[in-house]
Amino acid sequence: MPTGSNSDTKWKGSREAWLDAAFELLLDSGVDSVRILPLAKRLEVSRTSFYWFFKDREALLDALVERWREKNTQGLVRQTEAYAESITEAILNVFDCWLDPELFDSQLEFAMRSWALQSDDVARAIDAADETRIDALTHMFERYGFEPLAANVRGRTIYLTQIGYISMKTQEALEVRMRRIPAYVEIFTGQTPQVRELQRFQARHKYTTEAVS
């Protein structure tokens, strides 16, 4: 390899830079826009430099699917496994996903589900992700003493409600969502969240009730 690593990187970019640019195009314009030449122009690098990192466009698309899987599926699963003293606190850990795109990117989820309408392979990946996520939510309820069927129904209800939000591109102000959170928790669990649990949740998202007159 040449010794001028900085100039080499500028000339051909990096694998992460190509993936980041591909994600931007996927989110902005859909999967049909994710092509090598537009990506090279966006990165201001040689088109041929793409092949330093990916065999072909299909390899890039596979890498996009894998990054989505790690970002959204594993992000959600990790939140279902996070420490909580009660099922209501556990649900609030999951709700972190809906407010923090670092844990679960709803815009990316919408783009992937749109892509799945054009690709059987991506549709199968979506189906597998749905099953993994619902299983994780089900196991979370079971850990807090819910019977398997009730745990599964509650997990499915939480998940399908949020996917509905995403699919419909529903937009809510943070104030509106925060006011609804306690009722959602009670509906999903049958239990009222503790004030301290709600306060910790609100603090994580930099929201205070005092800030609203």
C-alpha cells in the first residue's frame, strides 16, 4: 500500500464514508438513487475507488441492510434487556427508542420498509426483524411475570403501534407525546408508572413539565 495514507483516503474515501453517503441517498430519495456514480460525486472521489471497499452495488446494498439491522433491531433488543425495576420502567426503556434516533432511527425504518416493496430479499429481512423485535418484547414481559400469551400480545401491540406511527409518518410535538406516555404505559402493561420512573424518562430526553406553561 502507498505510504501517503491521508491523500489516499481523500482520493478513495473510506468504507464508512461510502456507507454514510449511501444512507443519505436512501433516506432522501429511496434505494433506486443509491448508485455508485452519484455517491462518488457526493463524496468527490473517483468512481473506481468504490471497488476498494465493495465488490459491486449489491454488496453495498447488503451492507446497508446489515447496518440497519444493527442500528434498529439490535438497538430495540438492547433496550428490552436494559435494567429496570418494574415492567413500567422497562417499557419506558423501550420508549427511549421512539424518541432517540441514536437507538432507533424511524426515518431509516420507513426507508427500509419502502425498499422492501421492491425487493423480496429486503422484505424477508424486514419479516425476520419484526419477529426478532416482537420476541424481544415478549421475553421482556415474561421476565416480569406475564404469561406467554399475554406477554406476546402486549409485545405485539407495542411494536405494531409504533410501526403504525412510522408507516403513517405521524408527527407529534415532544410535549404532546410526553403527556400521552403515562397512558400508553398503563394501557400496554396494565400498571401505572411511578412518578420517579416518568421523571427519569423525561430527564433522559431533556423534558420537564415545568418548561410548559
